[in-house]
Amino acid sequence: MQDLMIPTKEILEMEKDDLEERIRYQLDLAEKYRDFHSFVYLEEDPAVLGPSLGVKDNISVKGKPLTSCSRILEGYIGTYDATAYSKLKSDTTFLGKTSCDPFGCGSSGATSDFGRTKHPLDPSRVPGGSSGGNGVALSLGIVDLALGTDTFGSARAPASFCGVVGMRPSYGLVSRYGLLDLSMSLDTITPMARDVYGIAWLLERIYGKDEHDLTTVDIKLDFSQFPVDLKYPRIGVLTDCFRSPVDERISRLVEKTIPKLDVDIVEVEISTSLDLLVKAYYTIMPVEFASSMQRYSGFLYGKRGKGTHFQEIAIETRSDLLSPELKRRIILGTAISTRELRDKYYSRALSIFSKVREEVDKIFKDVDFLISPTMPVLPWRFDEIVDPVEIYMMDILTGIPPACGLPAISIPVGSVEGFPVGMQIIGPRFGDVDVLRLARMYEEGIA
């Protein structure tokens, strides 16, 4: 069997016999690495149509399990294809549903109700979340491509920790139809792969206007041209993203990477502190999450608790089947949305997002891209970080793109203590093609 880690372009050019052999081997590999829990559902005899594809378990695939890795949806089967998957199904081999933090609620990627997902290089550590299953499956060679989601870093975090590539497209570029919401104003379906070419191939197919999702935009982009060199791009280095609490070794590695291309580098910063941006997110997101979770009461979807009337059944269902983190966010969001607290917290959080958008728009008048590390720390050991607030702060570097609706990609640029480190490239809204071009230039320059 040939090397599983060959470039995506070569996989796409394979003859069917070679592709079938490759996918059989990947299924064997999935069984070998079963204890890493990268999948919550695996196809036994997939129809081989193209490169193998893993789909995060909060994205609907008709006739396949759709649990969002939460016990409240255990046994539920998707009734339709998400738009993004429907655009890929004829060109890829669906391998299964990948593990995630329940409903995307987590930065570790390790809190699925159906088994702890483990880092591909050290099973005592987290893979990053919430799209952790994708990161692990790609890193171990089990899949060639993956669909994940990104709310405030959910695809970029595992990409950084697992040494693969994950991109958050501009908000509105890819349809969210068929996605179980965490935060509808921030969620987006995302491509993940082992190289930038794989990201471009996926994004070329899944982007576009969708009548089922009114947030999508009608725009024409050419992802087939992404390898073309950019001429002397002007890069803004987000200085706040290189300071404490970011691990100094990560900062130094990314700082050494930036000048490897012929680019004009300037230091930039925003006046809004990054920790305040995270706090604003954990005010806005729970309100939207609490609203979307009202449907899971034991009547329409998933399992049903015991009881004799609606209120009793709903209480039993949610009490027994929702994880502590889900309950925490629902309670917080419900409280913040009350009349007494809405203006004090929710409205202020929205104003913080608005201020950041204004500042970043001004910065992009002078630079073409923004660059920072993707994650502030190396993958932590299980139970090393247990305080929810401390875990929330792991999103400190990935918040600017979702707050502003911007495209951002994480690419591996080296390692610290043997663990991959990702560099984040952020572009202006709908500058997705140029983000991919710059990422590809770095990828080729670093390799």
C-alpha cells in the first residue's frame, strides 16, 4: 500500500482500483486506531466515488446517524443531506461521521458522550475542538478530506493541534443548511485536509448561494487558481497574539516563519483586548445556543425521558441526557436573554463585536492579511485544565475572524516538544482565494 500521506492532488488523480485499495486500507486503519475515537460512525462497505471523506457528527447526512455526539440524540438518523455534503457526495467516498464535542460545545475536542477523542501523537492529550475527530482522522491517515464546523475556532484549533489544515470560510460563503446550530450568527461549515490543495478542492465545491440558507451570498470565486503567486503581499502581524498568555515557544516559531516569503511585514494591533472579545463571545453564543436547544425536549428529536406531561418529560429528558457543559451554556444563555440582563450583558457584547469589526476593517485598508499563532498553548493533558473559564480562554487567538465574518486558515509550521504548531492567516471578507494562495506559498516554502 502506498504512503497514505501523499498530496491530495495525487489522490484525486488515482485510478479507481488504487483508490479502492486505499480506502480498504483506511478502513483497516480506522479499526486499528479505534481507541482514538476519531469516528462515532463508520461505513462498513462504502461506495468508492473519490477520496475518502469524514463528516463531523453535527452535519446531516441522509440515512446516517446524526447525534452531534450527545446522548440526547442517540439513535437519531439524518433525514436529508446538508447542502455542503450534497455538493460533495458524488465526488467523494463517505467514510463516516467524526467525533466532536457535543453540539460543538468545547475547545478540547475530547468530550463526546460516546468516547473520549485522543490526540494522534499522545493519547493522554486533547486533540483540540470541537472538530477534534476530523483532526485526528486526518492526522492518522484514516481520511483524506473532512467537513467540520467553525464557530470561534472549532476547525482551526484541531488543525493546529493535530498538524493538519483547517479553514474557516467567510461567513455566508458556505451554506449552513443541515448543520445543528451552536451559534447561528457565527457557525460555518468548514473544509479540513492535510494540505492547502485539499482545502481549495473542497471549498471550490461547497461554496455558493443556497436557497435554504438566507445568510449565503451570490458570489463567484475561482479556487482552481489559488496556487498563483501573490506579489509582495503586505502582512499585518497581530502583536497581541504573540504575547502572554501565549506560549513563548509558539510565538517564536511563528515569528520565524512569517519572513520566509518575500512579504512586507508591519505590526498591527486592535485596541479591544482579546480576552474581552472571548468574554463577548461567551455572552452572545449561549443566548443563541439556548434558543436552538429548545427543540430538544424529548418530543420532536432523539430520546425521551419519563413523565406524564410535557413539562415533566422535558425536564427528565434534558436533565438526564444533556452533558454538564451543555446545561451550563443553556442556563447562562437563558439568564442573559432575560429583560433584566439583556442590555447589561448581551447588548454590550454585541457592541464589542461591532467595535472589533470597525477596527479590523480599518487595518485591512493598509494590509492584505493578518497573521498570528492559531492556539496559545500545546495540546493539554486530560484533566490538566478542568476550569471551564480557563478552557474558554483557549479561544483567545481564533476569535477575530468569526467576530468579523472573515476567512482564516491554520497551517502547520513546525513543532514544539514534538507537537504541531499552527499559524493562522486571516484575510478580508470574501478574500478566501487569496488566503489559500498565501497559505499554499507558505506550505511550499516550509516543506
